Amino acid sequence: MNWETVIGLEVHVQLATKTKIFSAASTAFGAAPNTQACEIDLAMPGTLPVVNKQAIDYAVMFGLAIDAEIGKTSVFERKNYFYPDLPKGYQTTQLEQPVVGPGVVDIQLDNGDTKSIRIHHAHLEEDAGKSLHEGNFRSGVSGIDLNRAGTPLIEIVSEPDMRTAEEAVAFAKKLHSIVTSLGICDGEMSQGSMRFDVNISIRPQGEDKLGTRTETKNLNSFKFMEDAIRLEVERQIDVLEDGGEVVQETRLYNGETKVARSMRSKEEANDYRYFPCPDLLPVVISDEHVEQLRANLPELPDARQQRFMAEYELSQYDATVLSADASTASYFEQAAKQSGNPKLTANWVAGELSARLNIEAISLEQSPVTAEQLAGLVIRIADNTISGKMAKQVFEGIWNGEGDADQIIEQRGLKQVSDSGALEAMVDEVLANNQAMVDDYINTDADKRKKKLGGFMGQIMKASKGQANPQQVSQILAQKLAKML
Amino acid sequence: MHNFTIIELINGLKKKVFSSTEITQHFLTRIKNLDSKFNSVITLTENQALAAAQSADQLLAKGEAPELCGVPILHKDIFCTNGVRTSCGSKMLDNFVPPYDATVIENFKNSGSVMLGKTNMDEFAMGSSNETSFYGAVKNPWATDSVPGGSSGGSAAAIAARLAPGATATDTGGSIRQPAALCGITGLKPTYGRVSRWGMIAFASSLDQGGPMARTAEDCALLLNCMASYDDKDSTCINRPVPNYSANLNDSIKGLRIGIPKEYFSEGLNPGTEQAVRNSLAEYEKLGAELVEISLPNTGLSVPAYYVIAPAEASANLSRFDGVRYGHRCEDPKDLEDLYRRTRAEGFGDEVQRRILIGTYCLSAGYYDAYYGKAQQVRQLIRQDFVQAFEKVDLIMGPTCPSPAFIFGAKGNDPVAMYLEDIYTISTNLAGLPGMSLPCGMVDSKPVGLQIIGNYFDEARMLNAAHQFQQVTDWHQQAPAGIES
Amino acid sequence: MSIEKQTIENLATLARLAIDDTRVEEMSQRLGSVLELVDQLKAADTSGLSGLDHPLNETQRLREDTVNKPNMREAFQAIAPDTEGDLYLVPKVID
């Protein structure tokens, strides 16, 4: 049987506020355990929450970015359950009146088509702390670090509009691109800044009714998400094809071992007893404020992609890659403006630089090559001072902190020879020293001669110690050989 | 000395008739000698009190004394006191020493008052008789076989027994007014949002409100001047200037329109209590007020609505007591569930557990609309009753509670009988209105309270009316027998 | 009116309260009588009425996003039942 996969996502996005959603404790990542958990985060008796304005603004900005209805009045509710990383015994979240209503996110498919994924709503809530199973404490117990408790999150809930793991990943990446472009999330996946819960069901191709779904929780990388979806889809197909039934359950995927398992403990008696939080009042957002946020909204990835294509004449692919996140985009734009050669700059940012950052697993912000330095390199390629091959050496030099492109070219004596007199002399010398090759060239059929050019080029470049301008050499060579025929 | 009112003590301190150290020592000695009979104080803070008195004396000597400088008072053990055990009348917090002050405590510290200690109360303020305290029941100084009322029974009994001239208290369904009535003192529950709830251990967040207790309305006005404040740490605290509640006490009440709700004089009202209240109303007529019969038709629904809303909020508010970060923790928990269940079963008394279960029930799946949703609608009805009434009258008056102090154990087996004790006080909490109780007669040698309900933020008018009554009556000056020794 | 034993047990699970068999009967009786009281609500005509979540018609005040909470771990953990290595300890958490 042919099965259709149906996927919906719940995406938790940590907001890049300085303080918690309900307290003025810091949200900075990586602090020593429990040093950023104040009496409110610890749910000490008598303490009370006050809402962080920035968290509300960030949530509204997200809503505006996806063309959603903004909840002019949103209400915080209590979701009751016991867990050691949840100090109050309830999570303050939103249910009936979320801050962001229905909206749409467009994703690009591999075949170039655009697909709209509907957003059911997005709501504000507080993050929980962390349970550690090993550490600087006796064995057989868990340790609780509440630094993360109270960090503001928006939970973005999609409709079940995705049909493949690729679509789900494209959607997740698009959300990443939107929230980082807005500057409302740092996008650091490895620090848990974005986490995905994936709802998956399958049904026979052509069937309207949805199958029973499972929820795989807390995936924190695009790769893990993709793997987890494939694994779960295979599992569900196996279950159904063996005549079994898919059980509605929560599952946990381990990205290291690539194994998923059921979290049965989460299933029993899930009755969260939501009710409006009496310690908080309805959050009312004025139209004026919404308009002010709209007017100051940073450029979004889709608009930026269009602009890159129009303004810099980039290909759709380059424009998509370079506009995906705000820091890449601004790096590219800065380098492109300084180099005056956007296309070549795009090649270098999307090519060599990205590859190198990937290998070293560092972010663009940490790149040892600044946009200005990259522009300097591009200028020297464009004005034929150096060849593409030399450029790679120069890039390496910049990366290693040896200086700017011009300094490295100077130090290493990498200047390309573009003086036509000198080049002609070089070509003449090579031709004179390789009479056999010349004869061979002349005797070859006209339509196959082109293939023989490479041999001459190699000799000439070798003779010039790689400094000859290859385009010029190839022109001169062609002219000289033509005359010999 | 202990028969002085707060006003008299302030005058004496200013005129150097006595020092703060002397009066503080006097009240500390009285508590140590007499409180074994009443059990009104859980924690005596002798050293801190004497140190505070000494500082107060220095300020008084310099002539820089703030309003309540050197005045000894007691605080209900529901207000967090930095460095002083704050038990909330519960085994759960028997070892809890908060590292922060409630805003109310901070206000009193700033006003120069001296904290003598912390008063006994029903566990987590859940009770109307003070029988649910982990520290044992408080006894009514007028008849030690009778309850003092609750939950602020410790504060009320201590003032009646002249162990302190004033005290803080809290009121969720009548917990200031009912014990004030049963102990023959004056107490005021302000408008919801007038007094900060920061650091006041929550029972039912949308109903809880702190307020003062003293022997006279004049003293209550002074204490409220200090207690009321805008506090940005409490989202539900109202940003509105605090008037000088003492300023208009002596205004004439000629022409004051007093609403008499017929529902407050129906069956269940003790005839002696009714007589005392009617006599007081006649007194008001003599003072030039006009009595207007009104109806608050939904009064009967206030108790059922309250016993849904208050337990529902409490069930979530009390989830933080889980034995992880502070407070009681069971011995050798075998797993996480065991830690939670035994810690909470051991730490909470029966009434608290009962209310947690009721609240859990009312919020649980399938019951929410019928109970919680419905109760919130009824709450709207009750509010509307008052809004309509206040279109016709300036204040509403009636009995504070149906009968004088009952004998210990009299309502022990029937929670509903106990809950009906608050029938006249609960609806003001549901509506968020201010209410007060002042002594207005005696039945069987036990005090009777007259309740005054005001419009939102109309505390000054209530205090004015109460003060005028106390200028022509002496119920508030009567003292229980046997407290002089 | 009394509440079924099973209901009491479910509620006790949700509320994380250990209620042994000796208390179930009494709890059931007492909760039953409270529910009888609150069932009076059913008679009220509240059609078309919105619920009153807060007594005053106010809206949420918003706080500026400025850090002003110092690290007080030592003071907070001094009153904690069980800590080690700066963490609060609990019996093993099993997902």
C-alpha cells in the first residue's frame, strides 16, 4: 500500500530577552547552576510574576512576520503538573487567548515550488529548568538547575500541513530564518534555543481521515528531526502493515543512538486543569503599539531574498542561502557593497566561507575573516591581481590571521602576471620548447584540438610559477597556435 | 500601658512619656506571661524587637521619626519576614525562613514600627476558627472555650488580649472581619489591589487581600496609611495614590446613605446578633445617616461560588510545596512520586488537603465548565448586585457573621457548617470590595461585629463612618476579663 | 452525597497527595458534602454572562527588560532540604 505521511510541528523558540518572562533574573546562557534563578523562578512562597514587555513585543513581531492575527487581549493560564524542573507545579502559558492567532509560513520545495504551511497559533509561555542525571553530586539522584526556568518561549503550533520529512525540515529552517531575522531568538540550536515536537501520522494515499498520531518530543537539530521523522514513519508503516494499530503516545528520540522510545510516564492521567492565572491580568496590546512594531519590523527573509535577486542579480539559490539569516545577509551585503561585485561575493560567502565555517563548526559572528577582508579578496580576484587558485591561498592566509588580502598577496608574492608582453614571451618560450606537442596539435582534427590546449596551459602556468593570468594566457595561446596552422 | 491605642502610644512616644524600648518590653513581657492562655503568637522576635525599638528611640530623640516610629505590632505569619521563620500556620513551612520581606513588612519597617512577632493563623489561611493551625488553635480571650475566628485569629486574639495594639492580617473570605468580630476589635479588608500581595503567601490569589487590625477605626486608618502602597512587584496591585485615611475621620456623616441588605438579616442569623446590629444602625440614624433597604439577591450563591474559586486557585498555588526547594520534605523518599505524595500528605493538614482536592476536582476535565466556569459567572452576578446597590447608597451595613464565637469543635465535623460562617463576608471578596468589622454589642458575653462594606477604594468613607460610631459608643473599649494580670 | 473511592484516588494522584485507605472514606464524605454545597451554583441563571476572573477591570502592567536580580543561590539553598554541587537534589527523574 502507498502511505501518506502527515506532519505537524510544535516549535519552542526561546526569546532573546535579557530577563525572564516573569522575573528580572538574567537569561544569559551558560551561567553556573542556579545562579540565575531568583525567588520568583524558584517559586518561593509569596512571590509574584510581572510580565516582561520585551517578551510580548517579540511575540507580536513574530505574529506580524507571519501575517497572523494579533491577540489584542491575551491571557496567561496555569497548566498544572508536577515535575522537579517546574518549581511552581504549574507552567504559566496561554491557551484560550494566545498572543498570536492563525498565520501562514511559506516554504520552498526542492522543485522550486512554494508551499504554504498554516500556523494554528503561537503562544507565550515559560521554559522549565533542567534535570541533570549525573554531575557533581551523589549517584542515584537527579540534580535540578533552575537557571532556565522562566526563560520566555513562544510555542508555534502548525497545522498538519507537511507531507515529508524534507518539508518539515524546510519549515523548521524557515522558522529559524524568520526568528533570527527578527532578532527575537539567537537561533543557537545547540543551546536549545529552538526545540521541535513533531506530530506524525500516516494514512493510505487518498484517504481523508487522519491516522492516529504520535508526538516525538524535544528534537533540537534539523538533522535529528529529519532522522526521527523517517524512523517514526517507518515504524508506523511496519505497525500498520503487520495488522497492528498505532497507539497515541509521546516518544523520545535519541539523536546519538538514533533510537526512539515511548515515554509512557508522560501518558498517565494527563489532566492539566488549565485556568486563567489569577496573579496576572489580561495583556492588552494597543493598535498603535502593534503598528509601531510593524513599522520597525526588520527585513524578513522572503523580502530580502527578492531584494537580493533584484538588487544584486543573484540566482534564486544564492539569494535564498544568503538571505536565510540576518547575520549572513548583513555580512554578504557589507562585503558586496565594499567589493562592488555582488555575484563573486555571493560565491565566496555561500561557497568557501560557509564551507570553512561548517568544518570548524563556528558561526559567522565568530568568523576570523571579516566582511571587509572578504571584500578585499574579491576586489583582487575581480581586477585580476590574483587567480581563483591564488585566492584560495589568500583566503587561507586571512583565516589564519596573516593580514588582509593585499598584505598576503604582497608577502607571498602572489601577484598574477597580466602584462601581455611578458605573457607572450612565456607562451613563445613554451611553444618553442615543446615542438612535439605543437606538431601533435597541428595534426589533430580541428574539432578535437580544443582538448589539447590543456597541456600547453599546464606548461605555461608551471613556467610562470602559477602567476600567469590564465584567461589572458589562454587567449594568447589560442591566437599563436591559430597562426601556426 | 497596654490599654493605649496606637494614636495614644504615638503621642506618648513623641512627648517622651515613655520610650519605644519600654513599651516594646512591656508587650513582649505580656506575650510571654499571658499568651500561653491564648496561643496567639507562633514566633516571638524578642531580640529583633528590642533592637528595632532602640533604633526607633534614637530616631525619636532626633525628631526624625516616621509615622509609626517605635510602635510595636504583630504580623500575621502569612507575611514573609526576612530572616524570621514564616510558617503560614503549616507544618509544611515550620522550618521556612525566607530571605526576603513581604512589601507590607517592608512598609512597616520603613514606618519605624517594631515587630513583636508573628501571629497564629489557620493553616494557609484556610479556616474560620483557627482550629486548622499546625501550632494549635488560638483561644478567644473573651471565652477561652470558644474560637477566635479565622484565619487571622492570632492577630485578632492578640489585640483583644492587649498583647499588641495592632496587627496585620489577611482576608480571603472574611479572615480579617470575622475574627475581628468574634474578638471584639476593629479590622479592615481593603479593596482588592490596594495592599501589595508580594511576599504574602497565597491562598486564593484573586481574593486575598492584606489589611490592618486594631482596637479602633482611627488606629486602623493609621495602619492602612502605612500598609497600602503601589507595588510594581504585584501585577494585581493598583497604581493609584494612597489617600491619607486619617484625614476625614472627623467629618460629619449627616446624610450618609446606608444600605441594609435584606439578605443579611435572614434565617440563620442569631437573634442577639441581629438585635445588636439593629441597635447600631439606629445609632447611625441618630448620627444623621439615612437607612435604605436594599437587596443583594445573589448573596446565597456567594458561598458555593467561593468554595469553587478559592480551592481551585489554592490547588495550584499550593503545588509549589513539593519538598524540593524549601519547607518540609518526607524522610527517605523511594522515588519522585513518593517524595511528592508523602511530603505533601505530611506537610499539609486535613483541611488544606481537602481544599486542594476540591479545587483539583473543580478544574478537572469534564467539570471545569460546570464548576469553575459557572462560579466565575456567578461572581459576575455578585459584583453586579453591589454595583447596582452602590448607585443608591454610600455604604452597606449588616452583621459580620451570623453568630458570636462558637465553642471549639462545634463545627469540626461539618465543613459546610463552618463555611457558612463566612456567608456575609465572602461576597465582598468575590467582588473585590472593601469591608470592615467593628464591635457593636455583646451576646452571651461575647462580642458582636458590625460589618461595613464600601464601594471600590472608598476605605476613607468607611473609616469615617466607623470612627463616628466609635465616638458615640464604647463597645471597642471593652476588654475581656482577666487580661490585666 | 459521597464521592467514589476511585475519584478520590485520581484526584489525590493529580494533586500528589498520599491518601491511605483509612482516610479515603472520610475524605469522600466531606468532599461530598462540599460538592453538595457548590452544586447550588447549577441553579443560577448566568446565561450570557462572562466570567469574572479578576475583581477589578484592570490590565497587565509590563516590566522593562532589565536585569536586577542578583545571584542569591547561597541564601536560597541554605533553606533547601537537599542540595549538592549547587543543584537541588531529588530522587532519580525518569522520563
